[in-house]
Amino acid sequence: MDILFLSHCVPHPPDKGERIRAFHEIRHLAREHRVHLACLARNAREMRHVEAMRECCASVEAVRLQPAWALARAAVRFAAGACLTTAYYGSRALTRRVSALARRVPLDAAVIYSAAMAPYCPPGLPAILDLVDVDSEKYLAYAKMRRAGMLYGIEGHRLRGLERRFAERAVCALLATPHEVRIFAQFAPRERALPMENGVDFAFFDPAAAPTDRNLQGRRYAVFVGVMDHFPNADAVVWFADRVLPALRESDSGLEFLVVGRNPAPAVRALAGRPGIQVIGAVPDVRPYLRGAVAAVAPLRIARGMQNKVLEALAMGLPVLASRAVCQTLDPLPAGVVPCDSEPDYVRAFRAGAGVPPAAIRAAAERRFSWDRNMQVLSNELCRVYEQNRFQPTRECRWAPTGS
């Protein structure tokens, strides 16, 4: 099949949550189909990575998004009643490129990666909508926790309406966890939605093959890995530093907390002066930090979709002390994940340990989080599209134009 893959980001390198899933979907599909990628790049660095996608794609159409201009334009449209998310990712240039591609190539189906890209799908093309997670739920959670909460609430309700409407027009909606499917079903009970969990590159995240760092040897530390200008990550790190680490260090003064990840927010950078806390920032390879840790922590109060940071730690055989929000995304809990509902729970978990050998943690993760096995959900849906189109060649699936 000739498949149009619409992505709001350049799916390379696969080193960030949104890029990881898109990259593995494309690589999986390209084994049996011709994939035509149409995507947006948010900076010059992303544009340089476009070329890497040509190795597995039949064609690539990439348009540079100017974030400042896109945000200003989206703000005006938001004030006029539009959804900020779809307005931000609207691009006339990409609309023209996709339309030209559809005239040039007899496309059989589309895979739409995130609700923001649904308006780009050509009319009449059967589509699978990978929402990944229910983004509207994130904005509604932000409304309760962040300044300008009313605006987040408005965006959440507007995006929720679009998520439901786009799912109505798709063959099915995919979400990263059964928990996300249940949330989606609360406001779109009639739409077909399936869980498709993420995977891990176990050949890369292998403790036996991971490099070591002499600066980490002999140290006892907990580690958090993630993009640190993402609000849920920054909020989690600050909460852990304020509420849990002091209690841990009362009985174990040598225990440290290492924060690893690019673009630390100001609140995260401010932690660097505290005893026992080191804000590492961006690193070329996170594996040495995972390999040498006592445990990984995932104390997120807002957790949407599948937490790749947790899966990578499990692949390294590392126990993960996780909040209730994170545990909901992983239900049923994999071996090695220790649920922590409160500050004392984290303290007790550190003292008790995971109770599961590292090899058993990794083996359990391998059984569940295989990219090839989990991506079969997507393959099955495309087979369904193919069979339907054989007998219903005039099937209609209409999508709204971007209007931007």
C-alpha cells in the first residue's frame, strides 16, 4: 500500500517521546508498504534530520514551522474561538504539499499522528488516527495546576471536541495505553478506539552493553530522565526535591538525586544549589546514568500516554518508583515498578528495594514492550482498510481543511 504518514514532528532522531513512537511506526510500516511522510519541523536542527527519514520512506515532504509566528497566529485564532493546537500546527505550505502528493501518488490510506495533523488528511482517504494520548485531558489537568488555568480549560474543551470529531471520521483511533482508551471512551463512547502500547529498543537499552561513566562510580543516587522544559517533568522533579529527598537524606546522607535531560526549566535549574541534587542537563547517552542508579523515580502528578522514561529504565533492569498517575498508564504494573502514593511511600520503597532481580525486571519488560509485536495493532488495522477498500472502493472519509 501507499500510506500517507502525517506527523507534527520530524520523527528523527528517536530520542524524545513524540519522535520515538512515530519513528518506530514508520520503520515498521516501511517493511511492507511505501510510506510517504509529511511533517513539520520546528527548527533548523529538525530540518537537518529530515534526510535521515528518506532511508525508509518512499517520499518525504517537510515544512519548517516558525514557532514564534505560529504561536502568535494561533493566539489570534484562539481568541476568535479556534483550537490553539490545530491553529498552531496549521500550515498552508504543508497543505499544498500534501495535496500535490495526493494528486501524484495513488494513496491507499493515511496514518495521522496526533489530532493536530488530522486536518491535513485528503478527503476520501481512509485514515487511522493515532492520538497517542488524550491531549485534551492534559490541558484540563493543567487548568487545575497552572496559572492562566481558565485558558487551559478552554483549550482542553475545544480540543476534546476535535478529538471526538476526528475519531468519528477515522477507521479507528489508537491510544498508547488501555487507560487512555478508557478516558477517550468517556466522551466518545461510540467511536472505535484501540490500545497500542509503546516498545523499547532492547538492543540499545541493555545493561550488559551500556557504557560506564567514571564520574558516577561509587555514588548512590536516584535518577530522573526526561525533557526538562516539559511541565509535568519539571513539576515532578521539583515536587520530589521538595517533599521526598530531604526525608531520604535524613537516614542516608550520601544519597543523591540526579536530573538528566535537555532544557531544564528555571525551577529545575534552581535545584542545582541544594545539597545532594545535581542537574545534569542534556547528555549524549542516558544509559550510564540508568546503569549506575539505585532506582529511577517517576513522581509525575500529570502523566499522559506511555512514559518512555519508565520503559527504558525497566529495560536496563532498574526499579522504578512511580506515582499513582504513572502507574495508571502502565496498568497492569510490570515487574520492577513500585507504586508510591505519598512521600512516605517513596521513603519506604527506597529502603525496601524493588524485591525483583534486575534480570527479571528486564525479562518482564521484554515480554510486554516489543515494538514489533505492539505495532501489529497498526498493521492489522491497515489490513482491515485494504480489505474494505477491495469491496467498497467509493468509501468516503471526509476531513476538514486546515483553513490556515
